[in-house]
Amino acid sequence: MSKLSNHEPLPAGVPARILVVDDHPLVRAGLAQLISQQPGLICCGQADTAAAALAAVPMLHPHLVTVDLRLKGGDGLSLIKDLNLQFPSLLTLVISQSDEMVFAERVLKLGARGYLMKERATEEVLAAIHALLAGKIYLSSAVAAFALGRPDRTGAEAADRPLGNLSIRELQVFQLLGAGLNNRKIAQHLGVSIKTIEAHRENLKVKLGITNAPQLLRYATEQVNGPGSPPRFNDPLPP
């Protein structure tokens, strides 16, 4: 865990205020309870959308925000970028079920300071929060080794993760597809044209070796929501 020069630890005796952002109410409640039971930490609020999170920060004044990459009507990647731009001193810890070997490096580039898989959240979330508050980056040992240029994966294993070849924008489109948004809603969310989204979807199919729209949707759904997850339709997705 490396030290960050632009994020100073809190003064002794000052409780850290944590904002929990997740689209699942049970997850939010669980994290809030876990955090509030820890001395020196306070869960100051919860949000289930990017818009609600951005509105809550100036009112609640959190020191740290936990962010899920899957949010209602949006994506955590855009939220992380906006939080970093609007509140540069705010710490962001991603807690997600999306593959850390794909997303961790991307979210760090967007301004997050840590990445934790939800399957390990119960046992590691407090350690991750304290690491960020101490001015450090929190990553799993596998991701840290990969980021340092010492991947503990074989070439074949790396080839099995084609999402690593996607650009940030393509990854955003992929994530929003997995969240159940159609082309029109993705275009509105990202502020681009529908034709641009259609082009991104074609690029996704090529880069991921997928031949048709249903396969792309199924793959996006499983990567964003977990294996075996059914598509989450906000409204019908076009081919």
C-alpha cells in the first residue's frame, strides 16, 4: 500500500464520516451498521444513485465515500470521476462484485483510492477504510502485484480477461448495458449520440469476440451483476 501525498490522515480524535453509495438497500444497511459499530467511524449517510451521492456530499461532508460500480440509472465509473473533479480531497473506496483485475486499475486512474470485492467486504472493509484514511491505497495482493508489473497470472489467464482491453468509455457502455440500460438511456447518461453508443457496442463485440447483441447483453449482465444474473431491463434493449 503506497502513501498518497495529496490526502493527509485525519487529526487524532476526529471521527471519520463515511457515505455509503450502493443500489442495494440490504448492502447499504449492512455496511452502514458495520461502519457505525467501529470506534472512530460514523456512517453519515447513504445513497443509491450517482445523483443522490453528488448531492449528499456538500450537505453531509463525508471524509470517505464507498461506491458500488453498479448504480440505479448510472454507473459508478462516472460517479468516481465526478467526485474526484468536484471534491478532490474526498477519498473513494470502491466495493463491487465486478472483476477487480479488470476494474481496479481503471478506478484508480479515475480518482478512487481503493478497490474491494464484495465477497471480501465483511472481513476487509474496515481495514480498507482505515488504510485510505491513513493516506494509503488499498488493493488486494493480486491486483497490487499486477499493478507493479509482477502479475501472478499466466498469459492464458490474462487472455481470458478481454475486458482489460477496453477503453474507459467502452467499459462505461459495457457496465451500463449490464445494468439494463438501452442505447438511448446510455447516450443520455454519457452525453453522447445514440450512433456513438451503437459504434461502441460494435467495438465491444469485436474486442470481446462476441457475435451478436444477446450474447453481449448476457456477458455484460454477468460481469456487472455476477455469474448467473438475469438481465435487468429498465426498458427493452435494441439489437
